[in-house]
Amino acid sequence: MSCSYGDKKCTSVYLIRHAEKIRTDKNVKDPLLNKNGLLRAQKWSEIFEKTEIDKILSTNTKRTISTVIPTSDKKQLKIEIYKPEDISYEVFLKENKGKKVLIVGHSNTIPETTNVLIKNKFYNQIEDNNNSNLYFVNICDGIISHELLYYPMEGQITKDSI
């Protein structure tokens, strides 16, 4: 998924939404991942296993951090906490030029962040039941490319299978 052209270093950004969360108590503001979410967190670590990653950013919620812990552990990378509303994307791109960064966020922040990086309002908010999107942005010598990949989960736990 990453690329470079000759001796030019490209910046690659991978963006995912947190995995499935517990929804039984609407009063809980920071829910944990449910069983499917824990399975998906493992799945993301498998998907990123052969992908070089230099930095991992996550919002400061249990569900985003838990989503990326398996990847962080495999890559032996510290999870850096960020606030989407506080990022200067110009500074972010300068500081991460030539790096591969994984960002974990939410149904509204991930498409919004992707749109800022590609300088185009292309992606809409993620549907509430969709935790399968992987947004990929590659910036190489000012040329921006992007794609949306979809990784559905096989073997999800349903009420019928419990």
C-alpha cells in the first residue's frame, strides 16, 4: 500500500475507525470494545503486519486505543494520543514527511481527517455500523493519491452464535 518514486520519500497515512464497541449502556461515554471489536482489533494487526508503520496516533478513548493495541504491540510502537480538532495538518505533514502513519479515530473524524489530507471533501461520515473502512492517503512530491479499502470481518459473533 505504500510507495516511493525513485529517491523521493512519500508520506503514507492509514486511517481507521475504532472497532465495534459495547452499546448496551447509552450512559457510558467511553465504552470498551465488544467481542467483535476485540476480534477486529486483532484483524487490523494482521492486516498491518507486513506494512511498515513509523508512528501510531489514536484519540484518547478506550475504544480507539484498544483497537490499535495489537498493532502497536506487534510493531513495538508507542501509541501517541492526539485530538483531531487540535492538529495543524500542515505541521503534521511536515513533521511526518516520508513516514508511514496509522491514525485511529471515529466515524466523523476519520473521513474529515482524510478529506483535509487530500484537500477535497470527498469522503462522508462513516455509517454507525461500519468499522471496516481503511482510508489510505499517499503524498509524494505534492501529488496526492487516496483510496478507500473495505475489510469486512468473517466469523463475527452474533447473538445466534453465542
